[in-house]
Amino acid sequence: MGNAVAYLALLTWPLVILVMFKRMPVERAFIWSILGGYMALPQITQIGLPLLPDLDKVLIPNVTAFVVCLALVRERVAVVPQNLLARILLVLFILSPAFTVFTNTEPLLFGLVTSDHTTWMGIFSPANATIPGLRVYDSLSVVAAQIIFMLPFFLARSLLAHERALAELPRALVVAGLIYSLPIVVENAIGPELHRMVYGFIQHDYAQAIRFGGFRPYVFMPHGLWVAFFAMMCFASALLQARQADAAERTRAVMIAVWLGLMLVLCRSVGPWVLALVVAPLVLFFGPRMQLRVSALMALTALAYPLLRGSGIVPADAMVRFVAGISEDRAESLGYRFMNEDMLLERAADKPLFGWGAWGRNLVYDPETGEALTISDGQWIITIGQAGWLGYIATFGLLCLPLLALWWRYRQVPNAQIPAQVGLLALILGANLVDLLPNATLIPFTWLVAGALLGHAELQSSRSRAARLDKLRMSSTRRTLLTTAQPRNVAGRFHSEQDQVS
């Protein structure tokens, strides 16, 4: 789908990445390879390949940046994490989709099935009466896709672990927010039209752009919710820069933060607004240590909610009644979401370990007409439905582990100076994890931030281990010196006593 410009943008992005690596520091070029592709390349447009994932705005930046780092920059990319739990989760993340394919080879049939044909009930065409089963050779494609999704994670863990490299991320987000501010303003006035003007089609339902008496922008992202969360990340980064700016730069930094905050408001999405109300005070008034605590709590929330929801512990009815006291429309929307999740969880329970796979097999359909009765909104329910609980544990475990590891590592060193950018990025990742409960805003940049923070946690672990070894070595050296000095002192006292006697 898309015009010639859409395909040209996809095919020329590797050249753009190559130029960036030639002219920028490695860390900055890598960040903009992923972030720039997410901001500028077309949605949905794909170039199909046999037995391999389609070339799209995820695959092309990820693979190109990885290849350039290996071939041109010759940076060593450590694929295997140091943490044993991370290794287990990584293997599970990459290999479990293959088992999903092996357990979903049967087609799904709708209508009245007879011995020789399917009688289609309703307005749909007979060709859609069947959702095909997954093919065994699809396992190669899904495993390759999982590896490709993880490439920003691998690269960031190797390239962005150090404090200086991590500082590039907030700066990049502020610049990215300023670049996107003009398209946001334009689409607030004319609606989500830029993707159609440039690439030939609108990437999502136009009606969902109408909010609060105006339009929320889509630009070149999947949906207005994605743009809003992106704006929230940029706003939080600008707040950190305003807090750290010296007297000469403070006015300019504050004006940028205010401007990006206004862009967030223009995105007209309640969820990112609420997240900004949580993140902004933490960035402005609290230190990195408190920020790590809150981000770890966000990670635990993202891990616990699906488990509690799946076991029926979450008081869904009480939450709907509470929201009804604020807004009937919001309560109706929340009630529909909970009902939808209940149906999808019941569907997922039929294949709990590895899920139903792709092609909409995880959804609930009318058995006669084949009409979809559910939609998948939150990333957690999508992951459980498609990849099962093992896939969910692998995906969310890899995303949450960096935050928990950082909190634990710095907790062991109470006097350690935590870089401000570490606290900010932890809050951004934590907020993204919370946003994955109602939405599916899992993007390559999410994996990039997670990989960078895991790399920093491993770096901090190595530093702590080296400090302990140095301390033990110094203690051993001190004991050796005391041991060797003791006989010499005894001999000196003996000769002194002999001289006195004589």
C-alpha cells in the first residue's frame, strides 16, 4: 500500500543511515537511524520477501543500523546479556514463536461446514470463511522477525550503556519533538492528512482523530496515541534539560519545554496527559534515585496487572462505577474494554502456553458469520493472545528487567551518583510499560531504551564488582604488610632490650 514516494522512502532510508554514520558519532547516528525511521517512514507500506519478514519501517532501520555497525563502524555488539535471567528471557522471546506456529497449523472455519463446502452466513464473501492455519515454514519467518525486533535492544546495550552515550537520548528526543511540532500544529488545523499527502493514504480511521472539538495528529506514526506518547517523551526530556541548564541557557530551555508541553496538549489524548502529570513532577523536583524507585514500581505494575486480570482479581466493576462518577462516556468505554479483555482472555485460555499466532487467530469471531466480536487494544492482551503466557513473560520480562536491575544495582550502592539521564530514561520506559496496558505503543525506540538501560545496569554491576575486588585486594595487601612487618618489630625490640642489659 502506498504511492511511489512511500516505496522510495523505504528503499532510500539505508542510504540516509549510511550518511548519518559517516557524519555523526556512532551513538548519535544509531539513535537517529531508529528514531528518524519511526518518525518519517510510511506506515503499513511493505515490500514482501519469500520466507522472510516484509521490508517495512521497522525492519529497514533495525537491520541497516545493525549491519552498518558491524561492517562499517566495526563496533562489537554483544548479543548475549550478562544477566542469566535476561539470557533465559531472550531465548524464550526468540524461540517461542516457532512453537506457536507448530501448535496452530489448523485453519479456523466459520459458517455451516458440510462434507464438501462451507455455507457462508451473512454479508461476507465465501473466501473469508476460513482463517488459514500457520505453515511450518512460517516458523523461520517469525523467528527472524523476533530477532529483527530485538536488534535495537542489542545495539543499544552495547553502544549506549555509558553515561555520555545515554545523554544523547534526551537531546535527540528534544530535537525530534521540535521537528515534529510543525506537523502536529498543521494536523491540528487540517486533520491527519500529511500521511495521505506524502504517501498516498491515511494510515488509520479518520474518525478516531476527532477529539475535544478538534483533530489529534497522526503525522507518520500508527495513530494519534503514538504521537501523543512520543510528545510526552519529548516533553519530559525538555524538562530535564530545563532543570539542568545554566543561567545563560535556562530561559531558552524553559521556552522549549513549554512549547513541547503545548504540543502534548495539542495531541488531545488523555492517557499521555495523565502520564505526563506523573512524570513531569518527578523530573522537575526529585532526584534520579526516587525516579528509579517509581520506574521500578511502574514495571511491577505492568507485570502484575495482566496476571491479576487473568486471575480475575482486578475489581473491574468497581473501577467502572468509579469512572462513571466522573464521566459516563469514559465509563462506557472502560466497561467495553474490560468486556473485550474478558473475551480475549477466555480465548487465550484455549492455548495458554504459546497462543494462537498471527492473522487475527487470537480474536473472537461469530461462529456463523465470521464477524470479529473483539478488538485487541493493549499490548499485553495482544501478546498473550498471539504468543501465549510464555511469550508475554518473555516480552514484558525483557522490558521490565532493566528497570528492576537498575533499581537493585544502585540500591546496593547508596552513595553512588546516579546520572540524571538514567532517571529520566527509566521514567520514560516505565511510562511506556504502563501505556502498554491500554495501548500497543511498543515501538523500536522502546527496545532501544530498554537495551540502553540494561547495558547501563550491567556496566554498573561490573563497576561494583571491580570496586569490591579492589577493596579485597587492598585489604589483602594491608594484611600482608602487617604480617611481614610484625617479625621485624619483634626483632627490633629484642635488640633494644639486649643493648639495655649490656
